Amino acid sequence: MNEELTKLVRRRWRIGAALTAVMMAAYFGFILLVAFDKDDAGTLLADDRVSVGIVLGAGVIVLAPLLTAYYVRWANRNYDRELARAVARPHEPT
């Protein structure tokens, strides 16, 4: 594999790992809050109609498609274009 493709693959892995880390931090942070700080998670908001835990849980659910949309947008604008350009270039024989 040529150096340009190797750099591109590394960049894709870094972005994927960063987005995965964000999702895992949000998910496990939510789980830990619910498990170890039930009083704060159970605090009622909006005229005592919804709890902090419900709002944060919905936020975790919404975060997943937002991160996915970010990755897809990045891949469509950058990765796919750079990959096509790198593959189209003539390669030096090894």
C-alpha cells in the first residue's frame, strides 16, 4: 500500500476512534450516573414532569445518529474524494 493510502487509512481510524470514544463516554457516563447518583438522576424538571435521567438518556440516544451523521458527512466530503484520488494515481512498482 502506498504512503498516501496508509495516511488516509490512519486518519479514518483516528476519526472513527474519536467518535467511538465520545459515544462511549456519553453512554457509560449516563450509566454510571444512574447507577451511583440516583438522587441527581431522579431530580425532576419541567414542573416535575420529567427527570434529569430521562433527559440525559434521550440525549445519549440522539447523540448516536448525530455522530453517525458527522462521520458520513466527513467521509463523503473528504475520505471518499481523497481515496478516489489516491487510487487513481499511478503507483510506483515495489
